[in-house]
Amino acid sequence: MEDMITAKKSKYRLSPSKIVFIIVMLVVPLANFAIFTVYANLGGLVLSFKQIRDGKEVFVFFENFQRFFRLFGSQNYGRIIGTSFAWLPVVLCVMFPITVFMCFFLYKKVPLSRLIIVILFIPNIIPAAVMSEFYRRLWDTGGGAFQSGIMVKLFAFITGGREINWLITEGYANWALFVYTIWFGFGLYSLFIWGAMSRIPEEVPESAQLDGAGLMTELFSITIPFIWPTLSIAIVMYVLTPFTIYMQPLMLAENGRYGTTTIALLIINEIKRPDPYYAAAIKILVSCISFPLALLLQKGLSKLFTGVEI
């Protein structure tokens, strides 16, 4: 009996190497969460209540927040917010449906579908600076190898107007950024959505086809409910775009010129001035809207297909 107990204890005894492995696997993610999530956000919260006075940091309580609301109407903040939310219909009503339909098309065993997904994903693995420069050249109306870039010629042909570099023209710049975002972001979300579709058991769509279901019926009655957890996360990310978009106007529109400044870019520019205290206050105000919005939206979307039998 004692031998059996000893054998059981030795069976569950961890070797020193396993203990070290477990500690490392626990410490690394915990340290990452503590430093880059807890500390960074708490640090930003503290900064939002401070300012520099006579070379010293002092608490000013809600002064930074009051400054934002005081300047809201005088510094064209309304236009910045409008520009930020103009991205919402672009990503949610254009980019999202196109991505879902394209992924479904590839999911239906299209030849070389894996290769097509890889090609679509290529813009996401090339440095953003390189992709931005390449895209900027497509709109170039000056000299050089890309004289009168293809995008300039294309839109001049469609509209019947003269060749215009949309990226540096007021009223057109945001449209050029929208086109870039659809092109650049399409591959990333396609990878996730197509991957979710690929995990659907083959017998599920086969049974639907035997029952006479067409492609559209299969998409809306079977595929979308089946991959809804993945789609709901994508929708939340799309809805949060007005609060997070900054790279496109920063790199393509000369740091938000030509009416392209967004909320996130405003925060970055305030940090660089330098005024990290005011930037932190704006960040807190944005978080107070975006974080509850994300939670409520995710909760609502998770219930949308509850109880659907597949």
C-alpha cells in the first residue's frame, strides 16, 4: 500500500525543468499584462490630472478635461470627430460585406484559394512605410517612374475630369485614404474569416445542399451563424475604427493635412508637442466612450444567433 502511494506521489511530482517552464509561461504573460496594460493605462490616467507648472508636475484635477470641452468648438474639433466617424460606414458597410462575400467565395473550394488568401495578406507583412510610399506613388501626378500614377488616371477616367492627386487635395484626401484602408485591411480580416469558415465540418454544408439550399441560403443560414463569434469580433473592431485610425492620415496625408486628422492622430500630435497631459485626458475621454461601447456591442452581438440550430 505504501509503495502504491509513493508511486502515485512520484507520478505527479514535477521535475525542476518543468517547474521552471511553468514559472516562465506564467511570468511572461503576467509581466506583459502588468507593464503594458495595467501600468500604461494607470499611468495615462494619472497624467490626465497633471500639468507642468514652474518646471514641476502638479495635480490640476479636471483642468485638462475642461480645456478639451472649452476648446471643442474653437479648434475645429467637430470636424475632426466627423472625419473620424466617416470611416465607420466605409469599414462596416463596404469593407466588411466585401470581405465576407469574398471569403465565402474562396471557402467554396475555389482552386488556389489558399494562394489567393496569401496574396491578399501580403500588404500586411510588408512594412507600412513601404506600402504607404508605394500607394502614394500611385497618386503621383509629378515626374518620375510613376508619372501620372494609375489611380490618378483611373479616377480621372471614371469621373471624366482632370488628373488630380487626391492625397494632397482638400475634399478628396479622405476618399483616397478610404481606398487604401480597404485594400490594406482586406487581407488581414480575410485571413481570420476564411480560417473560421474552413473549420466548419464538411458534412454541414453538404447536408444543406442535399436539402436543396442554394449558395445564399447556405451563407446566411449556415455559414454566418456558424462563424458568428469570429464575425462579431470583427464587427466590434470595425465599429471602434473611428477611435483608433491614425496611420493612414499620418503617413499618407502629411500628418493629417487636407482635412484628414482623426481623434487618434490628434492624441498623437498632442503627445509630440509635447503635451502628454492634455493628450492623456483626451485618451481617457475616448476610452470612456469606446470601452463601454465595445463591451455592450460584443454582448449584444453574442446574443444575436443564440439558439440557432445548425
